[in-house]
Amino acid sequence: MHQILLVDDEPYVVDDLAVSVPWRELGFDQVHKAYSGYEALELLQRYPVDIVVTDINMPEMSGLDLITAIRSRWKRTRVVMLTGYAEFEYARKAIQEQASDYLLKPIANDQFIEVIRRIQQEQREEWAAWTSYQRTMQTFRQHLPLLRDRLLGELLQGRQLSPSQLQERLSQYDLPLRPDLPVCLAVARLEEFFRRQDMNSMLLFEYAILNIAHELFQDRFYIWSCKDVHDYLVLLLQPREAQEGGTESWGEQVGQAAYQLQNNVSTLIGGGLSVVTTGWGAFPEQIYPLYQSAISAIRHHIGSETGFYLNAADAGSAQVEALQPLYEPPLLFHMFEANNWQGIEDKLEAIIRDLGAGADRSLEHIQEARLHMESVFYYFAHKNNKMLSDIVGNPLLELPPFQTPDMLREWAVTLIGRLREYFDSERRDSRSMLIRKVHAYINDNLHYISLQSIADHVRMHPVYLSKMYKVETGRRISDYIGQAKMEKAAYLLTHTPLKIYEIATELGYSNAHYFIKLFREYADMTPQEFRDRGTV
């Protein structure tokens, strides 16, 4: 129920409104009366008043003075002004600045009730919006650790964000990291004692280990942590401030704290850790190579041994890195199906840049990229009932292995150009264009997709769209959605630290068991088996 306050220095106005309006029907359980501005303020201090109806022309404290006091102390309280014709212009100006509405004396009950009901509706909408915002912020705060964990996991896997995008995320997630100071990583592998624990116990142990790590590092370093795809605990460390001695001094401090972390976990929890720390690199550009150096050090220098501490910067192990841009979503397959030629060009340039980025790239990497792109070209041609050789010619497909990334680019650009030129004519066919539009929409909205939402997007009846799609493609829309979701799931399982139930949720499955069943049908193995195979 709600409360209203009626204010006027003419008592009969207040008393008449108090008895002539059906307040109970309007939802008010208390009607307060005041005969001056000061009396009104006293009542406002004692009761949670929702609406104040006040005369504008009162001695000692005018209605405008009262409104000013209300706005400064009770911001959610709405005010309706009562005024005579002589004060009309003055009142209207005041309304624009402070009051919710005004009524001319003498007051007609039906007009008065209409104004009160409108204000009540506005208050309900305002309250609903405010509570929705509060719920959203509460949910955001509850999920903040997961959001931080996920973002760091993506950066470890090579995801690139623009400086503005990353800064916005860091600010949202309350992470005080700076681009002008370097970072290093500490990667902790939990060993035999922990691997024997059940999931709930593991969560508690991981929480305890991270708390110990924060205690050891937090005086000198900002800390950002996550659990990676190998179930290692990863700490990203950045000095709180520059200091004399630079990275050498910081490295000594990190090493001492990492060694102490091993001892504390062994003493307090009874389990063993192997810890690898890295050298220093620019933030955020060097996160991925630093992480790869740590994983390589664990693989080549620690292996199955336990209780080791190692500085990857001193290990000096050579690395053979995967061509990350080749396998990051959106895949070339999907961009060809969506007719996204600009995206294809950008993807090709990202692959070529990666091939030329380091001395460790080999002719084998160039051949890997060529074979991958060839398979996409064949798929796209055959999917459109064409032979690739008929479009681009056999000479282009039979060229000897390429020796440089630039040779690969020239070849790929030529093939992509011919494919685009050939299929551009087909875009005139409205049905083909529509299919591509449907595919693009599905690929962009895998987290929540339905036949109705697709139909709304392309402005067609869902039944007709479904039949037309089946005629054009030979399969159902749901088949394409399922395939796209499973392909995205396969990538997330091997390239992100997301839990299986989190991947299911991200792809729009409310039931993780149902997602596991579908994935088994797709890959002939469970999601966990697929992830384990990818990390061997």
C-alpha cells in the first residue's frame, strides 16, 4: 500500500480532498494532511510518503520551497502542484524543472484521480526498472569471478581484443591492470593428492590455493587468476608500481613467492604443486606467448615428475606453436556459408600475419594452412553443387608446395577472388540470399536461437521458411543449428577453460545432460573425452 500527503494553507482544500477521493481504491492506505510547508516536512520525516500534493502559494514556505526540500532529501517522492489561474505560467515553468504535474483550482475529482493514477503508473515502472537494475547488478557481482576467469582464459588462448575493448572489460571487472607495466605468469599444476579428490573437494582446494597465492603476491603485485583448459591454476602478475631493478628484481620476488606457495600448500593442505613462472612481457600482447612458454616448460622439463619449481625463461625450450587464427571461430567454413567476404579476407590476413610472426614458423605450417584452406574451398564448391576445378581450374590446385607466406597469400587471394566472382551471380537468386542470411543469423546467435526468431529476422512465416529451407538445402534448419552448436562446442572444449555445463549454457542448452548426449552423437565421445584427447 502507498501513502499520500495533501498540503495547503487553506484547510478546506485539504479536508475536502481527504474525504472526497476514493483513496483505498487508488491503493493508498494512509492520507496525511498538512496546512503549511513546515508541517509537511515534519510528516515527510516520519512517514514514507509516495506522492505529495501541495499548493504553490503558501506563507512562510511556498510550494516551490517545499518541492526544493523534497528533491534534495526524498528523490523518489513525486510532487503535484495546486495553483490558481493567476499563477499558471509561473507554475508551468516550475513543473518543467521540479514537479511531476500541476492542477488548477478548483480541482475536479476525475482530473485529480487521472493525474494520481498516471503518477502511480510511472512510479511502478520506475520501481520495476530500478529493481531490475539491482537484480542485474547483483547477478553481475555474483558472476564477477567467473567473468574474470573466462576473460583471462580467452587471452591465454590467444584471443585478441582492441585496447579500448580490453580496457572496458578491465574496468567493468574491477581489474586495475595497466598497459605500461609488464606482466608474468605463474602456472601451478595440482598433483596426485588433489587428483584423487572429488569435484566439490577440488573446488575448495583450488579456492584455498588461490587465497594462499593472493596472500603471498598481493603486497607487490596485482593478481588476476583463472583455471585453464588443462586444469592448471594460472596467475597473471603485474607489479603495483615501477621500481629500481626492473624485471630482474620482480623476477626474484615472483620466484620466492612461488617457492613459498609450494611449501605453504604442502604444509597447510598436504598436497603437492609444480609451479612454473615465466619471463616478463608487455600487457596484453605477450600473454599468449608467455602462457605457451609455461605449458611447454611443464611438458618438456617437468613431465610426470612432481613438486618442481621452474622458471620457463631459464628453461629455453623450443616451441612449435599451432596456427591459432586458423582454428578460431568464426571458422572459414562458416564465413563462406554466410557469404562474408570481408571476414574471409580478414581471416586470411590474420593467418598470413601469424605465419610471418616468428622464426619458429616452418614450411610445414605453411602447408598446414594451405591444406586447411583447400578443404574449405572444396567444401564450399561442393556444397553449392559445383566442382572446384571447374571454377578455379586445375593448375591453381596442382601448384607445388609454397615456400613463403606471401606465396600462400597470392594463391589464396586468387582462389577466393574466383570463387567470389563465380558465386556473386547466384546472390541474385533471392532464395540463395535468404539461406545465407539465415546461416549468418544462426552463427551470430547460437546462444539463443529458434525458428521463430530466425523467421522474424528474415520477415517470413516460420512454416514457409522451414519448408523453403528444406527444399533449398536438403536438410532442416534445426540440423544446421545443431551442427553449428556442436562445432562451437568442440572449439570451446579445446580452446577455453569453460566448464562443460557453462559451454552448454552458452550454446543455449538449459540441461547439461542433454548437451552431453547430443555431443556424443556428434563426436562419438563425451565432451570430457573430447577435451582430454585435445590436451594430450
